[in-house]
Amino acid sequence: MKKRVLITGATGFVGYHLIKSALADNLEVFANVRNLATAGHLKDFEINYVNLDFESIYLLKENIEEKKYDYIVHAAAVTKAKQLSDYNKINATYTRNLAVAASKSTHRIKKFVFISSLAALGPLNQKNEKLTDDGPSNPVTHYGISKALAETYLARIQNLPLISFRPTAVYGPREKDIFILIKTIKAGLELYIGKQEQELSFVYATDLADIIIRALSSDVVGKSYNVSDGAVYNRSALADHVRKALNKNTLIVNVPLQIIKGFAWGMERLYRVFNKTPALNVDKIKELTALNWGCDIKNIQKDFGFTPRFGLEEGLNETISWYRKHNWL
């Protein structure tokens, strides 16, 4: 009989890749989807759908006892919101509710995996250093604060077979934020905020999803892991590889930070008319301009034999090929 996994955030970018990896691992997938109209891209997968009420611990517990999941992978999160309370409600409180339900269920799950973020630790202010799994938490954005709060909540819950993963910037097929940068480069423009050099890290979506699914059947519990491809890149590395893949020449423009902040401020107020938050906002700029996002992955390598298959150049080539094939570029 197949093991059952509940994947939340199933219609999202990372959720899609988690489903692919789970099915490849012969798991029976239950995807949490609030609105089936947003799940058209999942139609070719043989999966089950559920619609969880994250406001109610009782209803979450009832669902776990009814479906008898072996594993839960909690990837649901909001990456753009109006204020900190909105981030905290969805990213921290809802996470706690699901975890409490799992811990109190009469059906015992084997693993609860939380997809946190490197943003929960926050960037480093020195070059040539790396964020470590057990390093101090100094998030610089509301998103990062909410993920750190979720980790704090989870650490207090007893009888929870927890593993947390903190991926750095994730890219790959279906990703939409880095895709904006790729489209800009395709148009012949290469934009940077200011002139400060940076140390950045990335992880390809398939590598991330595969290690998360592999961790489900492991004996590891009670640990948190930073996840990247293991390399540290300068701030032009992504654009360099995209230009090469697209065979494009670009006009390089270093836009002063204050101009970008003013633009982001204006976009936020414009988007409020539509009750939305733009991808580039004042809060996000704190992450985009941080000095160092390099992270140490020796623990995940030691505990799981994690060997990323894609470096940034290989991953971007695969990603751009997918965008072209599906008429995104």
C-alpha cells in the first residue's frame, strides 16, 4: 500500500515540484487546494484534492484522522501581503494550527516537514561568511519575520516529528519572480539596485523538492536545514548565465537605491487600489539589497547525502528551455 503525503501550497511554484517528486517516489498525494479553478496545471497528475480550514485545529485534526496521512509537507505560505499581521496569520498561525492538529491526532503521522525560508535567518552583514543552520535569526522583512515566528511555534509543539527546510532563492519552471528578471534581460535591459557587490545563493526547484521528499522516509527529526546548491554567486552571475542562454546583449543600468525605493513605494499605493501587493515592494528591497545570502549546507549533505544536480548555469538553461517551450518567453 502506498504511503500518503499531504502537500499544502500545492498550486504554488514549489508545491508543483513537490507533487512531481512525491509521485516519482510512488507516494499517494493529497494536495490542498482552496480553489480548483487555480489548479489547472495539476490536471495531468493522479492526485487527490482536499480543502483544509487552517482556522480550525479541530477540522484539521479531523481531516488528518480521516485521511490517515503518513507525512505532511507544509509549503503553503504568502510571499506578498500588506502588513506584518497578514504574514503572521498565514505563515505562522496557520502553520501552528496544522502542526498542533497533527500532534493531537489519534492517527500518528511519521513526519511533519515545514518549508521555511532562508529569510527566517536573515542575511549576513559581512562578506565571505555563510549562514549556518543553527545561526541567529535576524530577519529583515515581514516575510522573514513570519517564517521565523512559525519556526518558533513549531519548536514548542510536543509529539511532532518535525524537520524544517530553509531554502534560499528558488528558481525553475513555473517560477514567476526571477522570471521577471529574465524577461527584462530578454528585452535587452539589465538592472541593478545601486553598485554594492553581493554574495547570493540559489537552489533549483527540482533539487529542493527531491531532498524534501527523500527526507520523509528518513529517521531524522527535530532539525532545521538551510538549502542551496552549495555555491555562492556574485550579483551578476544570474544575469551572466541568462544572457548567455538567451544570446542577448544588454544595457546595464545601476539604479540608485532611493529611486528604487520611491518606485516601490508608488507601486504599493497603486496596487492598493486593486487590493494587491506588487512583487517589488519597499519591504522586499531589504532582501534584494542585502550583502550576503551565502549559506552552509554541510549538515544536509551529511544527514541526507544531498548532492544538488543543478548549479546556477545548468538550472537556468533548463528553466529558460521550459519557459520557451511553454511560450512564457
